[in-house]
Amino acid sequence: GEDVEQSLFLSVREGDSSVINCTYTDSSSTYLYWYKQEPGAGLQLLTYIFSNMDMKQDQRLTVLLNKKDKHLSLRIADTQTGDSAIYFCAEGRDDKIIFGKGTRLHILP
Amino acid sequence: DTGVSQNPRHKITKRGQNVTFRCDPISEHNRLYWYRQTLGQGPEFLTYFQNEAQLEKSRLLSDRFSAERPKGSFSTLEIQRTEQGDSAMYLCASSLDRGGEQYFGPGTRLTVT
């Protein structure tokens, strides 16, 4: 996962917005993904964006892509305790997915 | 069947033993992937299949590891002569076609003692 970088921890108060940032390296990646992993559970695909898009919104989730800077972000509006998990940024490259190390999102009461 | 399933969910084995894991993908999915995840890391790609053909293997996949998908449906991952460094979560994913969405199974957690 050394080609996809993301901060390891984020603490957010319940009800606030969470923004998780990520940088990737391969400009030829076609898809960029956000996966969620809860303790003891598998990976859940949250959302993905094609590299020719700038933004994608899905209910409380907003993905922004800056292809020039190879920067991807995930915004979770109105963060809830159920959003507590590890969030993985990933890029699709050559038929496989390259993952970052994950950002652990901690919700403060 | 609404998702990818993996068996067993947990496996504890002694160093030097062989282990085999199974993955059943979503039924209409052509592509099947194996990843390995160690503590504090993201999943790392191991190998993938298009139907029954194994198309790519990572350098992480030493010669002690072998994967098969004999009929283009379920897949097995075997590790021979296990080492403590093999302890990890082994994840399987499937997708309908090239690119797009990969759906992951719950994983098999291997502990080598």
C-alpha cells in the first residue's frame, strides 16, 4: 500500500462532518475507491469514482477527486457513531486494487 | 447467495503444516481475487483469476502458495509448510468484469503458532 497514502487517525464529534484525505500515485488509474472496514468484519465498498469525474455524491457521502494533484477525499456528513470504522482509500490499477493503510475514524460524543 | 463467502473463517495451525482456504464468489462474477491483510495494513493483492485462468500473481506469492479455480467458480488458496509470517487475514473478492466494483468476502483469519 505504499503508493496510496492516507492519514492513520481522525477524530470527529458526532454530528460534524468527517473528511478523510488520500493521495495516490498512478495517474492511469481508472477507478478510485473508498472501502469501510468495521472491527472483525470484511471490507464494504462504500463508493467509487471514475477518474474522469470530479465529484460523486451518495446520500451522506461526497467524494472529491483532484486528478491533477492525485488527491481523493471522502466527506461524511452528519457523522454518526455507526460510522466508526477504518476507511481505506484505494486505486484500481491493472485489474487489481492498491489499498492505503486505512484511516481509523473515531467518533467523539 | 448475495455475497462472497469464505471458509473457514478462522484457522489455527502449527508451523510447517499445510492449510487450504476456500472462496465462493458471487455467482455471475467472472473475476476472483485473493488479497492478504496483516494487522495495521491495507489489503495487499496476491493473485486473480478470469474464469479458470490465473492471470497475475504478486511477488508476495511465494512458491509455498498456490491458488486454483478449476471450474471458474469457487477458488482455493493453499499454503504449504506454513510459517509464522503467514499469519494474516486472507481476503477473497469477486467482480463481474474488468475494473469496477470488487466485492469482498469476510476473510479467513490464519494464525500460525
